[in-house]
Amino acid sequence: MLPHLAPDKADGDALPLLIFAVTGMGGIGKTALAVEAAHRSRAEGWFPGGTLFVDLRGYDADPVTADQAVLALLDALGVRAQDLPPTTERQYDAYGALLAEQQKRMLLILDNASDPSQYLPLLPGTDHHRVLITSRDRPDALPVRLIDLETLAPDDSVALVSRALHDTDERDDRPAREPDALRELTHLCGHLPLALQIGAAMLRRRRHRSIASLVAEIKETGDPATVLDNGSRGTDQYGRSLVLRPVLETSYRRLPPDQARLLRLLALAPGTETSTDAVAALADLGEETALSLLEDLAATHLVTPVRESEGAASVEVRWRLHDLVRAYGVGVVAGDVGLREEGEAARERVLEFYCRWAIAADDRLQWLPGRVEPERFGDRAEALAWLDEERAGLVAAVGWAREERYADTAVRLAGNLAVYLGWRRYFDDWIAVAGTAGEAAHQAGHSHREAMARNDLAIALRQTGRTGEAIDAHTRARDLCQHVGDRHSEAIVWDCLGNALREAGRAGEAIDAHRRAGDLFQATGDRHSEARVWNNLGGALMAAGRAEEAIDAHTRARDLFQTMGDRHREARTWNNLGSALLAAGRAEEAITAYGKSLEDRRDFEDWYGEGHTLDNLARAHVAARSPAEARTSYLQAAAAYTRANALTEAARARTRAAELD
């Protein structure tokens, strides 16, 4: 901001920029920035006429009016007592004349304005001076240069608290002794300067207690504002009480009813950021109406727009609440029976919204030629893009399954996220989602849904190397399927159990499990699942050292997938067939098979699968005594693994390429 205040910025043909508005949520540090800018400008000699400062107290119960403020400004300019004009109109005339006559440049700070009527009559009638306005609301009554303040960066938050403690007592070494607790405290304070100042003040007073004790107290209550305000007894450098909740309270109470309602409901949304259409579902509004209200809330800095992605025609925006605003909104809802009922209905709506489109996205990811076209998503890329954007909210929404009211829908949602989370390799999310769904289904007595959730959990556990736990979860799922007599689901679980047994080194048991699955799928007439079993059986036969039998199994799987038009699984099978051919000493045929796999995996943007196949292709080139081709394949594998965020595999591929040098 300082460079814009410099006098030479007004030179040139362009109109000078006269008015700046420093905006941001309450407690963000607007006044501190304005005052610091004034001090530095004075030190630079930019405003030899001095600085005029008036606190308009725009968010207090009794804001300062422009008529009251002009009296304070005249007093600062030396007009008082008998020199003060008797009428308001003449007072404004005197104020304007003094500024116009003042040859030395001045800086006027109009602090804490909530309405244009507070500051418009006070603006200088000359372009000689500069004006700084601070407000929680973005002013649109006149052209101004906006400076929107955001919360501090994590490192800056830590530095603020550390400096505050050290300045009071240079022997206070708690920040050095408890760096993790300090970072957690700043996170709980939302990196908001006011909250950080209060936290630092509490730590100064509790100088014989650890930072971790304050962190534990805040986490126990779940409401940082309550803990901080209860422990706050100090004032800031401007003599104002260090309190947090009244700042949030005044901002909320000033909102029109429709904006206040939307803010409350948005505080209940799952995830930290929410799309406009999800907000519309949450509030039971049309998308345009919801967007207009969100823009109004963003102008008050109670909601932050986050630019998600930019296309040729439009920019997707998501909406974020500051953690302290969210906690305040949740508290408002919890304290009123009517608002709680309103909130529960809103959560049901957004959960149904997520469930509907997750089903459509999952259908698109698993769509095969001849099936009914899913709604909304025209191709896999659209489905994946939506799932990527909504992932945090979707995963958080499944967490609501712990509450009986939402359990059924949330469990359904979890089932429709399994393919996506596995595809993107978000295994931690998958474990959390499937585990929550399994427990919720168990509590509700839904054995079939519990079986499928536990089977998904087992697959995710296996992907993270927790094979023993995966076998236990698969076994539990199989027993549940047998208990309810669902032979098709039992076949699915037998097949997945076979994969886990193979990875545990129990190849013989794995082969038996896959054959049990194949028999059940044949009995139910599910040719697509039968093809999947043949592919997995080939892997178990390979693990048992039976390469020729594995080649036959993979070939049968490939032919079935080709017949059904499942190009993605066909690509996987070509890769596995290549490995079986390589194990049988047929390197050239393996290279051809890997090439077939790569064609489809690249089309599907299956980056991890592409990396895996390129890794295998490199081994085939080594076997074929083609080291240059092998090195190229390893480097390509490293690039594909990197895109899939599989950094360990990427590093290993680069190492193998270097070894070939």
C-alpha cells in the first residue's frame, strides 16, 4: 500500500488515485495496517501537513455519524470553542475550506466505517490529499483502490505469537520448546491477528503453563472464541478490549435475514470449501439466488470466494468460511431449536445432492457401451473433474453417517466414492469413508451394506500395505454376504480376498478364492465380473510360478473385456498378460502386450497405471537386451508416477534408469 501513497504516484497524465479502502473481516488488522502506513508515510515526509484520524465505530451499537465526525476533525484542525461554526452545514463548509487551503499534503484516516453515509461527507474536495478508509464491507459507493486483507500465513502467525511472548519476557522459551503446539494454537486461532493477540495475552498471563495446555482447552470446548474471550483481559495498542465474539456477533447481526440464514447454513456444510450449486442445495435456493447472496456475504468478508478453475468462458468459484466464523455459525444454530431443525433439513438436502451426483459420476466412471447414459456427466473427464472439486465435501459428508438421521444416505454415498478414491489413489480418504460407512451400516443392522463397505475398506487397506487387516476385513465381508444369502456379492468378496491372499504370499489359497468367485459369477451369469476374476486368477497363478497357466487366464480375461468394450480393464489385462509372457521368457511378445496396455491407459489418463506398465516395459527391454529403450521407459515411468503423486515409485524408476547408464 505504501508505494501508492507516495506523492510521485500522482504525477503523469492519469488521474491520481486518492482514496484507498482497507477491507477485511473483523480482527484482521485493518486499523493496525492503516496506522502503520501513516507512521511510515510520515517518516518518508510524504504528508508534511500531518494525519487526521477518526474512529467511526461503524460496527458498535451507536456508530459515529458524519456530523459527529466532522466536529472531531475540526477540533484536530484547531477549530474549537467560539471558533466553531454554529450549524452543521457551516461546519462542513469550514472543514472543506481548511482542507482546500492546506498547502501541505495531509492523510485522512476514516477508521472502522460500516456505511458510506459515515465517510462520504468527509472526503476532501481537492485531489491534493489522500484518504484511507477501513471497513469490514467492500465500499462500492465511489471508485476506490481496494486492499483486501487476508489471514496471516502460518509462519507469520507463529512469529507474531513468539515475538509477543519474547517482548514481554525474553526468557520465555515456550515457542522454542513447543513448536508443534504453537503451530496448532495458531491454526485454532484461524491465523486471525486479533485471535492470535488474545492467545498471546493468555499465554503471557499463564506463563507457568504450557502452550499445549491452552491448545487442549480450546480443543476440548470446540469453540476457540469462547476460550479466548473467557481468558482475555487485555487491550490492544489502541485501547480497545481484546475480545473476539463481539466482533463476529456485530458482523452477523448487521446482515439482512436472507444473508444471515445462508451464513448459518454454510457453517454446517461439509468440507472447508463449497461450490455454488452445493450451497444452493444446502439453502434450498436457485443457483442464481444463492450466488447473489454469496457475493453479498463476500462483500462483508464473512465468506471468501476461492477461484477453483478457469476455463475459456467462465471461472468456477467456491466459497470458504473462516474457521472462527464457521464455529460461530455452528454455535448460533446449536443455541436455537428452530435453527437446529432448519440446519438438519439443510444437511439432508446437501447430502442428497452429493449422493445424486456421486452416483452419476460413478456410473460414468464404470460406464460400458450399451448401458444407459448417466445424467450430467458427458464423459469420464467431466465426472472426475466434479469429484476432484467436491472431494473434501464428499468425504466430510460421509462422516455424517455416524449420526442415525443421515446414516442411510451417507453409507450410499460412501459406496459410490470407492471407484473414484481408488482411481485417484486417495487411500487415506477411502479408508476413512469405508470405515465410517461400515460402522454406520453395522449400527443400523444393514448387513449387506456393511459387507460392501468392509470389502471396500479391505481393498484400501491392501493398497496401503496393511494386508493382514485387509484379509480380516474381506473375511468379515464374505461371512456377512453368506449370512444374508447374497451369492453375487459373496463372489465379489471372494475375488478381492484372493488378491489380498496373493499379496500375503498365500498363492495357493488365492487361487482357490478366485476359482470360488468364478464359479459363483458363472452361476449368476455375470460375464463382466467373470472376466475380472480370470485376470486376478492370472496374477495368483503367476505368484505360484505357473506362468503358462497365467497366460491362458489373462488371455481369457482380455478377450472377455474386448467383447464387452471395457477398454480400461482390457488395458490392465494387457499389462498383466505382458508380465506373464515376460516370466515365460517371451520378451518380445511381452513388449507388444505392454504397448497395447499403454495406448488405453494414456487415453484414460491412468497415470499410475501408465507408470506401472512403463516400469514393466523397461524390464522387458532389459530382458530383450535393449538398454537404451529400457532407460527411456524408466524415465517415462518416473514422469507418469510423478503425475500420479506416487513419488516413491517415481524415484525408484529414476534410480533404475541411472543404473542402466
